[in-house]
Amino acid sequence: YDEAEKAKAAALAAAAAETSQRIQEEECPPRDDFNDPDQLRVGNDGIFMLAFFMAFIFNWLGFCLSFCITNTIAGRYGAICGFGLSLIKWILIVRFSDYFTGYFNGQYWLWWIFLV
């Protein structure tokens, strides 16, 4: 009788372990591939830097190209950052050039508004 009870307990324990293993596999199936579309949409540092430098060097044309060509978040934000820094670059170039000296004499507050 004791052996039969031990065999029943072992069978119940094995069935419970198998059931819990099956439930765990159904809830969290193992992944064999790493083709996660959400991860691909985030991008990486290389795409960010490429879009950044493209927008920074080629100004608005580089911004349009890099923003439209990339479909990742990193690429789009890189294009926006590069274009913003490009605008600041051109504002500083105009500010310290000799060509526009008569337009903004003594109005330094206007340059700060442009920079902000």
C-alpha cells in the first residue's frame, strides 16, 4: 500500500510539473529568432550619427533627405538635432560676419532670441 501511494504521489508531482512547464511555455514561448520589429524601429547610435552629420553638413537639404530616408527613431532624432545645430551655426556665422553689421548694431537681445 505504501509503495502504491508513493507511486501515485510521484505521478501527481510529475503531472503538476509538466502542467506548470506547459503553462509557462504558453505564457512565455521561447524565441528562436531576434527579428523584433519594435527593436528595429528604435535604431542605433550609428544611424543617429549618420543622420546628424548629414543634416549638420548639408543644412536643410540634408535634414530633408535624412529625415525622409530613415524610418527609425534614432535616425529622425539625429536629423532634427543636426538641423538644429546647423541653424545655430548659421546664426553665429551671420552674427560675426562683416556683411550684416548695419542691421543689428547694439541689439544683442535679438541674437539671443534667435539662438534660443
